[in-house]
Amino acid sequence: MKKQAITTITMNLRWGAFFFVLLFLGIQVMPRALGQRGQRGINHSTSDAPSNLDGGTWTVTGDLNTARYLHTATLLPNGIVLVAGGLDSNFSVLASAELYDPATGTWTATGSLNTARTSHTATLMSNGTMLIAGGRSIEALASAELYDPATGTWTPTGSLNTARESHTAALLSNGMVLVAGGYDSNTHVLASAELYDPVSGSWTFTGNLNTARTVKNATLLTNGMVLVAAGSTNSGILASAELYDPVSGSWTLTGSLNNGRSANTATLLHDGKVLVAAGDDITFPSPPIASAELYDPESGTWTFTGSLNTARDLHSATLLTNGMVLVAAGADISGNPTASAELYNPATGSWSVTGSLNAARELHSATLLANGMVLAVGGFDSNFDVSPSAELYNAPAPSPTPTATPGVTPRPRPTPHIRPTPP
């Protein structure tokens, strides 16, 4: 029963184009096409990638008080990490929140959300408070809350005009918060977008996306515009990308990715380009892919860069202080949680294997700490149990000297990996 529930939840995240409702609190949906996720093998090997050669290591730290996934994790100005909401091991929606102290390596409970939620967004505001918006409880939510680190309490703020979950959010240069896309209460994919004004505590509609989509990655570019790329809609996985202009309040199409994808990551690099890595392929049956692409805001185009050593989805990506990008864990081509991790070097456009996590995980969170380490928290483990574990990544030394990203010639499109058809 547990594996069936996990199978259905993960399937919804990957197949937003075909199945729209998470399974929890007794909600039932159709199993994934061909039963791929449900046919996971007994052997939960973590990775087929080569051994770690660079010296990067993971160290176990204190466990969460409550195991969770599909939560948010945010570094507060005081160096503490706030984890909020998500789903627990019984697939119940959580209102609880916890604080991680890097100095002690321990978690302590803090004030609970006023409304339990998962698949929400968390945005650190300019004044140091944190805005939680939308998400799902029994259905999509319109409510929003503010966390005050000084008091450890949550206060309701203005509600969104449209209830939404699995949307994206970005803090704009003017201090307002942009929320876009996601699913509504009827599991329809949304094109609408809204702006939160921290002064008035209210939301107003802004321009609609050109293409309705559910996507978790909105990237604030150095020019003040917001890039939303790929994701999925009612008709399938997307390759298109759009830019939001806060001055005009409108979205314009920009260059499309070479390989449409969903369940990917997007990371702003030090040179202003955006790295999109791995995810689910646009081609049916949408297996995890290893390809990666770079978006150049000056030309508005995408070019292939080096492919990951391990195809994956439902992973995390973190920009390190040395300018490299750490991609960690996720699900591999067989649908199993993996412990493998890789580093992307913008100077060479290539990936290298780094130390594996102590525990395989997917649907976890990863947060860059003030000391330069990365905190990975929760998610599903290799037994498909919801994990309370957490660990810290220490990057290898010495750090590479950042240089300009070489080359503009697109790399050949990789051949998609196809999962074997279950018997």
C-alpha cells in the first residue's frame, strides 16, 4: 500500500501533462502509464556513476523531528534554515515547521503554519520575513502567511486571487513577489500570474503567461526580468520559455529549449546565464534525461552544454560559492531514488562525479548555508519511506578559478534513455 501511494504521488509530479492530482488523504488517481513507477526493482542501487574522485563529501547531521517531503527549505538572514509544511510518512499534509542550526547540527520546532500545506512556495522577503503562498491541503489553497524569525510565529496575509499549487514564485528587484502558473482547485493548469505587495499585504493580477504551465523554477535574471522555462501543461511537456518584465507587467516568449523537459532544475550562474539540468524528457514515455542547457539572456537562446553522468529527475541543484553547481540525488532511469551527486563547472562546461550522499533520496530540499556547505533534507529514501534524515555537503578544495563559459556551438542532442517495458 505504501509503495502504491508513493508511486502515484511521484507519477503526478512527472506526468503533470496527463495526471493532475496528488494522491494523499485518500484521493485516488490512475497509476502511471505502463506502471513504470510501480514496477521498481527490488535492488535499490543508488547509482551507476563512477566513483567519487574530487574529494567532495557528505556528512550526516541531525534528523528532522518530523519526516517530510514536498516541503520548502529557506535560509534565513540569521543563518538558520526554516523547513515548513510538506507531507509526512502517512501522506498527511503538515502545518509544522522546524529550524536547523548549523552551529549545533540540530532541529528545533518553531511556530506552526496557520494552514497545513504542501506544494507551496516560500520566498524570503527583503525585510527578513518569509512568505508562504498557495499550495494544497485537501484542495488548492489561496491563503498566504508570513513567518517572522524574531518571534517564530506565522501571521496570515492577503490571499491570492486564484488558489494554486505547484506554481512558481520569484522575489523581484522592487521587493514584490511574482507568483505564476500551477494548478487550480479543479486541477486545471493556470496561465495567470499575481504580484504580492509587502507594503499593503495584498495580491493583484499581472499579465498572463503565454502558455499555461506548472513549473517550480522561476529565475530572476541580472537584468531584473524573470525567466520561466519548460514545465508541463494540459497537453504535455513543454520546451517553450518566457520572460516577465516587471516594468510592463507582461510576458514575452524567448528562445525555446532544445530539449523540452519537466521536473528539471534551473540555476542562475555567476556569469548571468541559466543552467537547466536533467528532468523528464518531452518524448513519451518521458524517462529521466541527462542533458543540460544554458540560456543566454543577451541572445535569448539556449545551447547544449555537457550532459550529466547520471540521468535523473526530482533532484536538487545548488549554486556553490565557487561558482560550480551541485546536482544531488533524485530518481534515476530505473525510477529508484539515487544517492549520486555531480558538479557542473561553468569554465569547462562539463560535469564531474562528486561524493555520494549517505542516503539516496528524491523530492528532498537542498539549501546553501552561510558557511558554504549544502544541507539536503528529507524526501523519499531507497526503501520509498519518507525520510527524516539530513546531511551536509562539503565542496572539494581547492576551488576552481571561475572563467568565462567557453564555446557557443550546441552539443549534439543526446539519445533519450528508454525504460524497459514492465512484464
